[in-house]
Amino acid sequence: MAMTRKKRRIALLAAAAVLMSSATALAVVAFRDSMVYFMPPTDMLASDVAPTRRLRVGGKVVEGSVVRGEGAEVSFRVTDYESDVSVHFNGVLPDLFREGQSIVAEGYFRDGRFDATEVLAKHDEQYMPRAVKETLRQPRPAI
């Protein structure tokens, strides 16, 4: 018994719908696994974070908290001015890293300590490119 043109079209549309649904499901699962959430220290300490969950913590490096260990090991504390969390990092710190500077660290929160795999130092919040500063200084014409 031969398929009619209408039945063939319906079968093709059904197969396409199944393939599209499968592709969408795979994309959602892959995207969910690659997401990294940002949390300030207060939220991180207050929540129950799984030790396998990749996170980012951000804030200012507490003055006097940087302790250098053997090799490239560094420990320091990050604060959001409500609470602070201890960060442990083994690697090369960025050139802009210093006490009192804003940073973002990516890694895992385990046993009350944040084990960073990457540390990013942020520019000063007051940073403005020279061209923008000069443009703002110029007098504006009256309207």
C-alpha cells in the first residue's frame, strides 16, 4: 500500500518536530551546565551551594588579608561590606590585583572557603577613557 502525498508530508513534519525537540533539549542541558552564577559573599554564605556548582564571587579585596604561600599560592578575603569570604587561588594573579581593589573570582565554594580557578581584577569604578573625559569638558552649545 503506497503512502499518499498527505501522509508522507505528515510523517515528514512529525520527524522534523521530533528532531527539533531533541536538538532544543540538548541545547538547554548544555547551556544549563555551562552557566556560571555570580554571588556576593553575603549571598554565598547564606545559601546552600553544592560544592560541584561553578560560581563567581565578587567584591573588594580586604586590606591586609593577602597571604602568599609557596609558589603561586595566594589566599585573601573578599568583602561586600556586609560579610567576607576566604578565597584560595593557585596561579598567576592579574597585574591590577591589589588590596582594596575590586575583583571577580571564578571557582567552587567548598567548606566555607572559595577555591578559585581564575581571578579577574576590575578597573577602578571611576575609570573613564581620555576621549570621553575631554568630550565632557567641552562647553555645550545653548539650545
